[in-house]
Amino acid sequence: MADVLFTNVRIFDGSGDLPYGGEVLVQGNRIARVQRSAGPGARTPPIGGVQLIDGAGAFLMPGMVEAHTHFSWNDQPSLDAILRMPPEEHILWCAQVAKRYLDMGWTSCVGASTAKPRLDVVIRNAIDDGTIVGPRYLAASQEITVPGGLGDTTRPHLPQSEFAFGAVVSGVEEMRRCVRTFVKWGVDSLKINLSGESITGMPSEMSQFTEDEIACCVQEAKAWGKRVAAHARSTWSIKQCVKQGIEVIYHASFTDSEALDLLEAHKTEHFIAPGLAWLINTCHNASHWGLTPEVTRRMGYHRELEAAVESMKALRRRGVRILPGGDYGFAWTPHGTNAKDLEYFVRYVGMSPMEALLSATAWGAPMMKLHRQIGKVHEGYLADLLLVDGDPLADITVLQDKARILAVMKDGEFHRAPPLRAPRSTRWAA
Ligand SMILES: [Zn+2]
């Protein structure tokens, strides 16, 4: 791959500082140099063999990290529609969706559960070995659940595991076997459903699993060096995440003061991804699929949205990391619209655009287990970079527009190169 020098760019480096004019040199798959502009009229001496990209003042920022990704959700209106997709079509779907994330500037995604046992693992491996195009990816298990719980979609006459959206277990030994089996398939993380989800008929405030079963899941996962992530909407389930050491907490809608205190006391050990897009759009933008505001109000989603917003405001005040991503891949939250989460963080949670941008970049690095490797435009970091037409700090919604994301670089290679119109790009002779 050619080395690349971005000149004449405004650099948002992920440190929390305001953007500054300058240039960035990428050599191989790393950022080799980040230099502030020497002032107006200063010109960079040509470097042999380097592709020069004149950014014409565009906004250069780290690639974004999606903290709660389901490649296998197929933009349909129900779990059943996801479940019924045959495996052959399903893996092709996942490959196509993986590319869509990269197209939209998400250079890293954290798998949050998959609809069939090995979809996530196969996609991660295919991205890693270059068979398909996609973001850096951590592969998840199916959602582990209990008989009758969230994700058990079997019928009395169709009890086979193929008819279950999740992996259904009961008791400590079944949990242990389940975790070990997913580890055998090669997952990076285990997903456990600790609470309900109102649309499925099991209210979000209800909890499932015994403490023994949860403890077994966490111990077994950690024994194999794996992470646990939980679907945790209820207050009890959120507390269980802290007490049992479940690193990734999805949703965290219903908190009380004890839950907030626990999360604050352990804030360096946990990541919260609330998935506000799901709540907001289920409440307000799903009428076309029969989920009118009246219906979703009866389900309890409007009350949950209010509770989740209050919980996130409180957690933000307490310095707990809140990350973007969550349950994109339903008909009313299609894949690729994920940057709406940043707008929601500003509009609903009260983050500044700077905080929202940091949550999508610097804060995502440890979530990807790539601390000091991604999330910043710093020397020595992996070259995951976006060139944006506009200023996300002035208007966070520009990141929702593919046309405004001029270039996407992952691991030092352009997934999408900037438009080749002079003088934006010139190749210097060696
Ligand atoms: Zn999810």
C-alpha cells in the first residue's frame, strides 16, 4: 500500500482538544506523523512515493466505533423475520451489512449477539483474512436466555434449537455447556439476556436467570478469556452486571440510586451502550409496521424512553462512559443510520457535540480491546481515519450523510478514497 499524506485538513485528534489545522502522514497501517500547520502559506516539501491528499480544509477524524452491532439483524420488523432467514442468505446479508458500516465511517464494531450460532464468527474471520470488506469486528454469541424468556421463540410443537432466536438454557450445567460451546465456535464475547424486552411480551423491567446461572456464565467466559455483555433493561439486571463483573451493559434503562452509585463506583470497569435509537424510533417512527405511538405506549416503551434518558443524564453527570450503537437492523432502525445515536446523545442526554464525538472515537478503543491503538489521530496509532466535508462539532448530523464522508481509511488502506478532483489529490513522483 502507498503511504499517504493528508495536508490542509482540520484534525480532530480524539484527545478532547478543539480541531487544529495540520497534516497527517500514514505509513503502512499506522499514523506516522501528526503535525500542526506551520501557518498560512507554509508548504510541505514533497515526500518521495507518498500519495498526497489535499483535504481542502476538510475535517479529519478517527474512524468511529459502534458498541452494539448486530450484522445479522436484517432490517425487518420482527425477531421471527430474522430467525426465518436461511443460513445461506443470512451470511451474505451479514457480509453486505458489514460493508455498509464501513461505508458510513464505522471502522470498528462490537458484535452484540448474532441470530444463528456462527454468523458473527464467520464474518469476523472473513473480514480479518480479507475475504470480505468490513470494519474491525468482535464476534458475539447468540443471546443466551431461559425457557420462556427473551429470545426463546420455540413453539410447543417446534422445540428444536433452530426455532429459537437465542440459545436457551436452564440451570448452571446447561449454562456452562452453552458458554463452552460458543467458545469452541470462536466467539469474542458471550451475550446474556438478563432482562425482558417489552415488544416480545416480557416486560423490560422483568429479569430472568438466577444469580448462580449468571455467575456460572461470567466465570466460565472469563476462564476462557472472553468478555460478557448483557441485555439489561431492569434495575435488578443492571445491578447484577456490576456485582458479577459483566463488562458491557446494554440499555441500562431503569436505574435507582443504588444502581447509579454502583455504576459510578465501578465506572472504569464497564461500558454502557443504551441503544436509544431503538427506544426513540419504536416510540415515534414505527407506525408503518403497526407500532403506533398508542401501541408502543401500552407496551411501556414511552415510559422506558423517559427512564432511559434520565438514567443516561445521571450517568453522564457521574462520568460513566456512554457509547453509541444499539439494535440497528430493524425496519425502523435500518443499518447504516447508526450516527443518529450521536444526534440523540446531544438532543436527549445533553452531551456536547465534542462529547458525542469522543464517545464514538476515543472511548470506543477500550471497548474494542484496542486501547492506545485506535480512536485517536496520534502517532503510532492504527490508521483508521475519516475525512468529512463539514464540521461535526457544529452539526453532529453531518456524520449521518454518506456523501459528506469523503473518505474512509481502515488500517492504512482506503475503503473509500477521497474524490480525485484536483487539487485534492496529487501523486508525487518518487
Ligand atoms: Zn441488541
